[in-house]
Amino acid sequence: MSKPIILVTNDDGIAAPGIRELILIMKEIGTVYVVAPDKPQSGMGHAVTINSTLRVEEIYSDNSSFEWACSGTPADCVKLAVNEILPKKPDLCVSGINHGSNSSINILYSGTMSAAIEAGIEGIPAIGFSLCDYSHNANFKAASKYIKKIALNVLKEGLPKDIVLNVNIPKADENEIKGVKICKQARTYWEEEFVKRVDPRGQNYYWLTGSWNNENFEKGTDEEALSENYISLVPVQFDLTAYSFMDTIKNWNFSI
């Protein structure tokens, strides 16, 4: 049987250690096509490029993998891969391994997860992988066996329409990771601050900073699982309709 075609992308850039590890894992499973940003695109969310050109350069190929660097965002990379570069629609899209957590509210800002969601929109089973360690020298190999197993499960079982997986990995050694927990998204958040400074021309500018507030996460959430050294797996749907509120809002008076 022919090997599955796997699209690999990320938001940290094609040279980041996380994506290099993910490519190695996916090459054990199938034929790998990499279309990833040519520079870091963290925090881009689901941004797409509409007011400037996109450039794509093939940078590597062998019998099991083919790599392109793209000037655009993570979502751009998936769009270009599916519509212009790959020989056919991939059997799986994996995004990551991100340098840093994409648990809880971070999913809304994450370029890593937006790439996975874009693949889901295209009807491709997709997974975003993130490691809770921002270090360039983070231990991405510690969870490689779990990453492979999760990917194989998705290839075998598939995913429902409009659902992708958000997988976060604790900062831990291989023998410290306890396993995988199926979780819901926590309601933790950033307490943001803006550092105000003045440039040499006397103009104000700002640096966004802040701290992560995860002190009161609920049972069964991704934050709880990660705190206990479990890999968290959250099924994510990108239909944002608040169905529970629809009947209530129908009772509002919109007469003019």
C-alpha cells in the first residue's frame, strides 16, 4: 500500500528545532511535504496575506520528504500547499512542534493551531502539537513516541468534519510524561501589560508583556493535565456559533 501523504507546517519557521523533530517523526509514517514560514510567525493567529505577494522556494527534497519555505503566514502555507504545491490533498496535516504552550486561550492567538484549523477547513484531518517550553534547545524528542501514536490514530480513525486536535506536551523528560489525557480547554488567560517607551524621535511605542494566570483551572482541563505531566489532547471545533444562546436571543425585540 502507498504511504500516506503528510503536510507538515508550523509558525516558528522552517528552521526551528520543533518542526525538524516533527518532520523526522512523520517520515516514519508517510511521505512528507513541508510548507512552512521562512521566518517566525508566532502569534499571527489565522492571518492571511492579501495586500502583498507570496513567495515560495523549494529548499530540499529526497525520496521521503519535500520542503518549501513560504514568505507568508501559517494559514497561507496550508492554502498554498493544498492548492498549488502538493500533488493531491494530504491524508494528514500536522503543525508544530511549537516552541511554547498553545493550551487554553492561547489557541485563539496561535499560528500553529490556525494552520491546523485551516487544514480542517480544507477537509484534512489535522493536529497541532506544542511543547510547554520556549527554549530553542527544548527536549522535543521526549514526547516523540506519543506524537507518532496520536498521528497514527488520526490516520486510522479519522476525525469528524470541522474538528481538529490541539495537543500540548508538558516540559518534562520522557520518563516523566505520564501519558495522554483527553481534556477540555481551560478558561485561563493572560494578564497583559504594555511597557511604554520613547524612541529617539520622541515618539511613543509599546512592548506587549504580561503574565499567565492559570491558578484556578478546572478539573478535566488541559492546564490541569499539563500540571500533572500528562499530554493534553483537546478536540477543537471551529464553528464558533453559541448554540446555547440562540433560543434566548430569539426573544429579543428587534422591531424598529
